Amino acid sequence: MPGTDIPVIDIAPLAGSNLAAAKSTGAALCHAFETVGFAYVSGHGISDSIVDAAFMQSEAFFSSPLDEKRSQAINDAHRGYIPLRETQLVDSGLGRSALPNLSESFFVLYDADPDGDGPLHEGFLAGPNQWPPWLPAFESAVRAYMAATETVCRRLLSGFALGLDLPAEGFDQHFAAATTYLRMLHYPPHPEDADADQFGQGPHTDFGAVTLLAQDGAGGLEVRRRDGTWIDALPLPGTFVVNVGDLFPVWTGGRFVSTPHRVINRSGRNRLSMAYFFDPSLDSVVGCLPTCRPPRDSALPEFLNYGEHTEQRLTRNYAFRSNTDSEPES
């Protein structure tokens, strides 16, 4: 049974007008992220055609010759291609990974013009996206997918707010100019003779707010329970996998769990996934919410500047961003 320990939550009420139903859904979401730290969400409203079109373009890109993919090499604005075995977690929340990840990826971020005005266009991530010129349908498919996933993430935030006894718009101030990343990933089959420390994606926690993950049918995502054991988060048709990152424990005084997870593709075939990260504006400062109680003797920071936090994590974990001897990350 896919995700035996991971709840499946229908979030359709969050798009409706029934406040009681929306609050009930918000309570279910909060319970999931106070315990497991992961959930499957159904009733999200994203059509199969939008997801399938994005996966089709992802497969076309990763099937392209390496020299074509390298022509879209990741730029200073963190947009573009990272080849196989060229990412390795340094600052993962769980320590340094022993080996580079057995995966390749392509990043698309929010639209940002470095010469533009306003908070969306400022900061160290300002710069152009890259669109593979040999795939004419790539940009439109990816843009449609990102627009749909942003809507779902904003809906999830309203559910979190209601479940935490805040108004539905309780998180809106932090996401006025949201920092959004789509990471398209390809994992080749895991070698039978691979080292025990070899992962498609090394164990880590996400450093932002909300992650919405689409998987193909290969499986391979594993989630660490509170008792330290790892469980499968297998693909469940019609759903996305959702987890929260390291900001939510700060917001909730430790109530929400930023759960470690990893990927090992044992399917014997290629695996594709698309991780959409929905994070606050770069100038957002995160602190414990008024309806939550800061834990005593907690290692959590009292306040966290999201832009500074993100720049630190990206600089430490991606060698192309750093002048140090750190290794790149996934």
C-alpha cells in the first residue's frame, strides 16, 4: 500500500466556500505535518494533461545529447542544467553526503529581470530563465505547470493558516513576491554494485517552506519516520506528495516537522520527478506565529531572514556559487 504511514488528504474544500470544511481540511494538514511531516494531496485541481505535458518535456530534455543539455548550464541566477553526479549535499540539515548524487536536474525559477523594479526583481537570484531552444514546447508546458502548482501551494498555505487558528490569508504577507523553484529531475537506475552511501538524492531536509512533488511510476522516494526508520512514499495516482521545509518549524514553534527524505531508484529503469518549491519573498523574516508557542530550550532560531538563509544554503551547497572548496548540492 503506497505511503502506509503517510496520510492522503483531499484539499478540494480549500477551494470552496464552506469555511467549516476548509478548517477541517486545515486541521488534517496540520496533523500530518506535526507528525509524519509528509502527506499525499488529492483534490488539487491540476489536470493530468498539465502534469503529463511537463513530464513529456522533462523526458525530452533529459534524453537530449549531453552537449545540448550542457549548453543550458546553470547560470548565476540558479537557472538551468546540472549534470549527473555533479551535485553533493554539504549543508543538508543532516550533515555532508559521502558521494555525489546519482541524478541530473534542470532548474526554472520565478521570472526575474535584474533591471526590473520591486522585490520580485531584486536580490542574488535575479536573472533570466533558460529555455532549451531545440524543444519549442518546453517553455509553455513548464510555465503552465508552475502556474498550476503555485495555485495549489497558495491553497495549502490557507489550509495551514486555518489549521493554526489564523485567518486564511495568514501567510500571505510572506509570499507577496514568492521565491519559486521548479526542479526537474532524472535518476538513472541504481547500480546493483553501488556503494551503500550512494543515493539518487542524499538524505536531506528542504530548507524552504512548501514542496509539491510529482513522481512518475518508478518509485524511490523514502521518508524518515520519527523512530529513524525509512518508509516508501510510492507514487499514488492523482496525488502530489507534499512536505514542509525548515521554515515551518520556526513559524510553528517546532509543531511542524521538516522531515528528512532521500531517493534511491531501484526500479531498474529511469525515474523522473518534478519538485516545486514555494518559498517566501526574499525579504521575508520568519518568526513564531502568534497562535503558536515557542518551545523552551529549542535549537530553533527566534527569527530567520529567508533571503539570508537561502543565500547561505545555496552558496554552501552549490560549488558554482561559491569561492570556497565546498562541493555542489542537490
